[in-house]
Amino acid sequence: MGFFDRFKGTTPGPKSRWPPIDVATLRLRLGDRLPIEVADLEAEYRRLTHALEVVPNQPEALAGMAAVLLLQGEVANSLNIWNNVIYHAKDAGVVSRAYLTKGIVLDLRMHRLDKALQHYQRCRQFYPSWAPAILWQAEAALRADRAGEARQLLAEADAPLSEVEALAKAFLMSGNHAAGFEALQMAHHLDLVTAIAVSR
């Protein structure tokens, strides 16, 4: 059985396992001052460790653990666990989100834009029009002074957008790259928090 065969018949769309987030309730600040809405990451780490002892390689618990480690700054350990999510998950939405997160981390934390772009593209093998992957690809193209490519990608990002993703797209399309980049970081942070919440 091929890698993509295991996802035949799954519910389409990466949002199938990730509920929408009420952005207004999450007092967001950007950059290094991003708050952690999960009250105690150490407690979450212990809870997830126990959950994985009971049900090893459970994808939602793995994704929650990877998110906790990333929020704690343990980049390498987090990437290893996202690899486990990709290997063990049966839901294409969970796998595509793992690829996207790996791409973002490879790009922003490890400065491996080449590898990041490969991961953004892998997301789109599951859902070619998935807006978050397209938005990150477009932002990377802008950073690389490939404005034409970025405009084309942004035109493709028509899938349902969260409030923050819509804001990022509007900023990027208007040429306000810095604000679009900040909005994408906010959306990614919300996704990590949601991954922890979904693992409960």
C-alpha cells in the first residue's frame, strides 16, 4: 500500500479534525511575546506523556506533544514528533497540518527555505487549494523577491480562511509583507494551541 493510499475515503479538508478558533478570545501579541494560552505546558507535557503510554502513537496526542515542545523551544524534538504524526496518522488533515508545521519550523527556525517549500508542497498533495499552505508559499515567494509567483499563489488561496488567515492574505495582496508575515505567525500559533486542545 502506498503512502497516500491510506487516506482514501477520509473526510476531505484539513479542518476536519481541527475545530475553528474564536480569535477574539485569545489575547494575541506577536513575536517573542506571544502568550501561551495553555496554562501550564509542563502539565500538558505530563498529560500527553501519560496518554501516549496508554495509547502509543495516537496521532492527536503526538500532535499535541509536538506543539507543546515547539512552544517550549525544543525545535529538534518537536520535528521528530511531527515525523511520527506523519507516519502514524490515518487522517489526511492531521498529516497535512504536520507537514505545514514542519515547513514553517524549517523555514523560520532553521532557515531552510528549500526544505520548507518541499513541505508546503507536500501539504498541497493532499489539498491543492488549502489556503494555509498556499499563504506560506506566497509569503516565502515575496521574501525571495518573486512577486509574480506570490500574486499567482495568493489568487489560488480561495479555500475557507480563518479570520487571521484572511487578514494575512489581505496584507500580502496589498504589498504589506511585514503585516502579512505577522498575521501568518499568529495563525500558526493559534494552530499549535488548537493542536494541544484537540489532544485532550
